[in-house]
Amino acid sequence: YPGGNPPDEAAHFESEFELAAINTPDQPVQATETGYTTAAESTDGQPPVSERAAGIYLPRLLLENFNRGIARTYIYELLDVATGPDQEEGFGLLRSNFKPKPAYTAVRNLISILSDPGPSFAPAELGYVLEGVPAETRQVLLQKRNGNYFLALWNPVSVWDTETGGGFVPPNVQGTLTLG
């Protein structure tokens, strides 16, 4: 669990990988439970984030885990238990009344865009250059069987302040993508 922070923070991942290496060296790593709570009054365990922040962070978490070679990531959990201050009541992708939260829509769209069922294949390389973006810009390049490429880019910045419980919009970043 990223603890209300952006999922791209290297220190969090490094500590988790170190623990996994102790228990199961030479085995693929799986994230068996992760997510963000949106229980606004939560004071136990995980700091809460807004529904907007969870909707931004969760797809980044999935892509970051993929980048780091994590074989599978399991999101906790599908449905909020109830509405209330306890952190366990806010981890759902759906509210307790089954209405989707922004994280549900974002993950559903990511899965829909990237879905490519069928046998394994070796993706081809794609030559490209990304210029004019911050050095910490994160990226994942994927290819489907039909030859289409999908390049996910994100600026690994926070959109939520866990100390004040307030959200903000980071400044826009522009860059140039040149295909080879």
C-alpha cells in the first residue's frame, strides 16, 4: 500500500522488493493486496485520499508495478463495506451503493484499452524519442498482436497532500514525442 502517496515513489517499492526477496528469492513478485482508501475521516493505518486522487493514482500503480516486473497486482477491494470513517470502509472501487468511483472507471478503461487476449507473442521494438519532459517522467510501452503500440506516459507527482487532506492540480508538462 502506498499510504496515500503517489505510487511512483521509489523508496516504497524498494522496501517491498527487499522484503519479497527475503521470503521468495528467484520467484516472480506479486502484489497480493494494494489500493487507496477514500474514507475521508480515517485515522487508522492508511492515510485517505480523495476519490479523484485514487482515480489518478491507481492506474499509475498498476503501470508502475508492471514496469518493475511485478507479475500480478491485486487491487483491494471491489466494493466499499459501508460509508464511514474506518479506513476499511473506503478501499472499494465501487461505493457501498454500487456506484463507481473514479478509480473504477480509470482501471476499467485501462483494462479495456490494453486488453489483448490470446497466446503470448514477442512484441517488436518501437524507436521513439521523448524530449522536453522532466527526467522523472515515467513510461510504459506496450504492443498488441495486431501491431498497435500503446505508450503510457505520466508525470510522477502528487495530486494529494496527506498532511492537509487537500488535493491540487500540478502544472501541465509538455514534451515532444518523435517516432523513429
